[in-house]
Amino acid sequence: MTAKFEYQTSLFKCVQDLLSCLTIALPFIVITIRAQPYNFECNFGSMAMTNEFGVNIPQTCFQSIGHRRCFYTFAPKCVKNTSYAIPLLYDIHDQGSCPVVFAQQSGWFEKASRECFIVVWPTGNNQESISDFPCWQVPGGLVFSGDQETQPCCCRKHGYFLAPEDTNDIEFLRQIAVRVVRDLTINDGINIDTKRIYMTGHGNGCTMAMTMAAVHSDVVAAVCCMAGSVLTPPSPYYIPTPVWNILGEEDTIFPYEGFFQPDFGLVTPDAYDAFQALSEWNGCLLEDEEQPVLEYIPSMNIEIGNNITQKATLRTDRATHCRNGATVELVTISTAGHNLYYNDLSKINVGANSFTNFPWFSAKSSIDATSMAWHFCKAHSRDQEPALTTKIITKRTIIDSSSGGGRRAVSLGFSILSLAYCCFLVL
């Protein structure tokens, strides 16, 4: 009896220790999984967009902090010989993606053709010498919920988190505005309305769009993006900027409830914390008695693959009475995941592979989120034209695990070793 009891006690302790080890190792595994590039073919060539869409979408490249950076520009025929200034919109791709794939997903090519505005698709850090996969390095430092602080996201090299100055994506994106305005004015006679420069994007690209508004609000007239959050605090010269963000409650890539693993460099605010932070920046009134605007659409469906659909509702939280009319809106779709665009990614041309291997991307919404985003952004304009000048930062470093801020080096091998070591201790 005693031996049986001791065996049961030992077995219980073994299971308990194993669970504890899994708890320790899980963040490493999660970070590793999130760090892997998606399994599709990205074409970064100069003719990639032109060949895909069948119209002239040239690529422009230049040196930025010692590295070759590129973007694509689409100017529909309707923008030429117009008597009015034309808006400019940035469509910023997600982590692991690229312009030619993302443009097929986002629908902004079609929207620009119909609504007559210019779109640029910047290319993230796609050089293997810089990052393991295409990405945007977003500065952290936003304090929320009293004492929690976001950390830089989302580029890694050999599992090491990069510092924002390693890529200087913020200045690269500002330089694009300088070049587009200059080149289209001189070469094509197109008058760009620099008071109406908008930022949109998805996931890591959405987070980058919000960072541009926080740091270069003089350039950004409004942000209207998908499946991302704010990680970067506003600069001392911040001008209240309208922000529209749409999120899926079932998003497992950029969780609606946020992510909190400070020791491993994964801290993001939940959707409402981000909404409150943006509302405070813009001086909006968030009184307890004010109720959010609810827009329930019972007939809306979310397609999740294999001809399976789920009913969904749409809810809008809107902060009003903001300075400069800089409204903040949080749109939530129940049952939706990471892809909030109407386009079905399983049919997108990505080379030999397909998004059907990634159900969190192949799912789609029956609403046209791109049209909703444009409806928000196009209503806003800056009072003054920005001074489109740039500064170049040349410093490049890699942050190791001894640096501050809790940023850690993470690799698949280390994740496996962590788990193996835990199992060794248990056994």
C-alpha cells in the first residue's frame, strides 16, 4: 500500500514538474513559431507588381542607412491631368509577406483605380543580412495599464531581436513621401495633396502605420488599418491623428486580448487598452456615461475554409469630441481571425504554394473592410502641409539577451533544448 502511494505521489510530482517545464519553455516555442516566415514565394523584383496587375507599377529603390530599400508606386490613369490634388496612401504589408502578395490580399489596387488616388507599397526588411524574413521593426516603449510597457517588434536575425535603429524603418517610410511627391510632380505633372497622406496596413504593417502616426504625425493625415496595435508612444511634437483599426476577436497571430511575456520580448496591449491610449493622445472624451456605437450585422459571415462559415457581429467603439477632429474608432468582428480582408487568400498567386496551408490567413470576411477603411481615412486632412525632409541614421546593432528591455535571443534550437532540459530534469 505504501509503495503504491509513493508511486502515485512520484507520478503526480513528475506530471507537475513536466507542466512547470512546459510553462517555462512555451514562450520560447511560441516566439520561434511566430518568427518563421510563411511558406510562399515572394517576388521582390522590379517588375513584380507590373506583371501581376498588368499595368505600370514601377519599383523605386534607394540607399537607406547603408541598405537598399524599395517601394512600388501605382498612379491610376485618372490622377493625370486633374485639376485637384491627389491623395497618397501607404499600404504596408504584414510580417513575412511582400508587396506583390499583399496587394492581392488588401484590395487597395482596385480601390485606388475606382476612387482615383495614389498607392505605394513599401517593402519591409527583406535582406537576409538584416532579418530572417520580411518585416518592419517597430519601436516599443508605450506604457499602458499603469506599469506595462511594450517592446520592439517584429524583426529577428538568427533569433535575435533587432533594435529599431538597425532598420530605421520610420525614416525609410518618410523618405518615400519625399521621393513620391518629388518624382511624380516633376516627371508626371501629378499634383499630390500632401495634406492627405494616409497609412494603412495589416498586422506588423498596421503596427508600423500607427508608429508613423505617433512619430511623424505631421505627415500622416489618418490611419486606417487591420489586425494590428499601437506599440510606440507619441513624439513630443505629436499632432492628434485620426485612427481606425479593425480587429478579429479570434485572432491568434495578433491576439485581441494582447500578449504579455515581458521576459521574452512579447508585450502588446489588448484592443481596448490601445483604443484608450490613442483616445488620450487625441484628447478625446471617454466619459463613463458615453456608450460605444454598436453596429450589429447578424447576416455577416466569416468564411473559415472548407466551405465552413460562421455568423459574426460587428461592433464599433468610437471616441469622439477629439482635438482637431481626430476621432478614434475600434471595430471588432466576432469570430474573425487575422485576415479581415474580403479577398480569399487561398486563390492568391503566391508561386508554387498556397495560403490554404495557413487557415488563419485563408479565412475571409463577408464585409469589405478596405472600403470601410477608405471611408474613414479619406474624410480627414491636415491643416498644414508637412515639411518633407528626412534625417539619416547610420548606426546598426543587434540587441543581445544582456540588453535592457527584456529582449531575448530566441531560436528553434534553443526552444528545443529548453524543453529537452526540462524533460531531463523531470525524468
